Amino acid sequence: MPAAPQEASYYAAILARCFPQIPICDYIIITDGYDSVVLIVNDECVFRFPRRAAVATQLAREHRLLPELAKTLPIPIPSFEFIWDNPQPYGHPFVGYRKLAGEPMDIAQLTTAQQVQAAGQLAAFLTALHRFPVARAKELMGKAHSAASWRQSLYHLYADTQEKVIPLLLPDLQQQTIARWEGFLGNDANWQFTPRLIHADLGPDHILYDAARAKISGIIDWGDSEVGDPAMDFSGLLYDYGPSFTATVLDAYGGELGPAIRQRVQFYADLLPYRETLYGIYTGDEKHVQEGISEIAEMLGTRAAHGEPKRQLRSNLF
């Protein structure tokens, strides 16, 4: 993982120096993120300290995008209230926002009716997000994928996977992985979508649920947002919440996702354990490496034994 101090007091001292108007009564630190160190102050404010210059640039893009985007969405998102744009004293600019209500959504804790309601909320949220004008998103963020460049970006990810992950797998899993990636990347039907603004990392950690109000209360962590394949925003739902919940979201979704949607959502969900393995390799975290490899083995082993992976979207859902 990129070097950065791990002591909460270090970041609290920087915060006190840069924002002396904030009374710091207590704080907790979250250091397992690859991009940022997070300090939660007084259980009220969240501060993100970038680990690298590229992440600071990413935060600047978020700062330009989120205020306009928030006006179009039915679920709250962070609003950067504290912005320190001087590289000193931390080494990079950093930001803070008022903590949104809720905890990471665990649908196992929800009733069937609450799950249906949450799926409807997510469908409305994704419909609105994917309708945000792409031209304006490009102006605010400085970049936007075409379907062709999105495809090329996945070829780059495949090259990284070939070099770093595939050698760690058993031979039969290596062959299945190669066949899966090359079969998807080589199929032109998978690249006929219209790029949209996407969150690109939508999963339980970034979907906040307020149990007291029985509703989704926030969508956080927009660092990976970009213009790309809208199918990506359903892949984390499939991976973590399963096919039935994901199908409910898709049924209520009001946008246009293009052809081969089932195959695209499934493929992006299948990529997640490869991404976790790469994350572990890049951060030097063996736990993530082993968990990623185990997930790959389970996914491909289940497919080999039963003809479909554990998290499978049935074709008749669409």
C-alpha cells in the first residue's frame, strides 16, 4: 500500500491546523483504503486524505461533479464542505463532508417489503444518474469513455490479470479464466452500449441504509465515477446482494442499457474477485490476495460443476 502515516493523531493534528474552527472531540481512522486515509471526526464529519497525487486530482473532479449531480438524484450524496486545496501541510489537498446517516446496507437484515422498496430506490437512483448529461460530465471531469475506449480499458485490465493473477491459479482455473475473459472481450455484441455517467463502485460499503427510516439514506465514495458502461453499476449489486434483488432493480430501472445486458452485468460481477486479488497484490495485503483467489476458485468451480456460477443472472430475468 502507498506509504502514509497510520496514526489517527497525525491526521487530527493536520485537521486542527487547517480547520481550527472545528472542535475535535473524538475521531476514528480508517486506513485500509487504497486511495485515501479516512478520518471520521465527532461522528459528524468525514475527511479523506489522498495517498497519491492522482487521488488528489480525482477528489478535485469529484468536487466539480458532485454539487451539480446532487441536484438530479433522489438519494443524498456527499457535499464537500471542507476543502483544503493547499498541498501543505499534509502533502496533498484533502476534503471533508458531513457524514450521511445510515450504515452499509445488509439486505439480509431487511424484510421482503423493505428489500423491494430499497430495490426501487436504487432503480430510481441509477435511472437519474445514468440520465446525467454525458457532455456535461465530460466538462466537469475532463474525460469520458466511448464504448471502444471502455473496451480497451478492459483489455488493459486483462493484461494486468494475465501477468499478476492468472499465474497464481491452478491450471484448470487459468484456462477457464482465459476463456471467460477472451470470450467476453472478443464479442462485439458486448460493446454496443451508449456510455453513461456511472458510479462504478456501487456495493454495500457505499450504499447507506437508515434503519430508523427504513430507506436508503446515502450513496458515498464517488472516486471511481466516470463515463462508461451503465451495466457496471449493477455488477456490485449482483455480487453482494444476489440475482433476485438485482433483477428487481433492473425491472424497475427506467433507462436504456443496450444489448447483452445480462452478459455484461454478469461479466463485471465476475471481475470483482480478480480486482480484489490485484488490490491485494498492489497493496501487499496477502489476505486480499488469498480471498480473491478463493472467490475465483469458488466461482469457476461452481460453474464447472453446475453450469453456472453462484451469482448467476438467469437469462429469463430479462
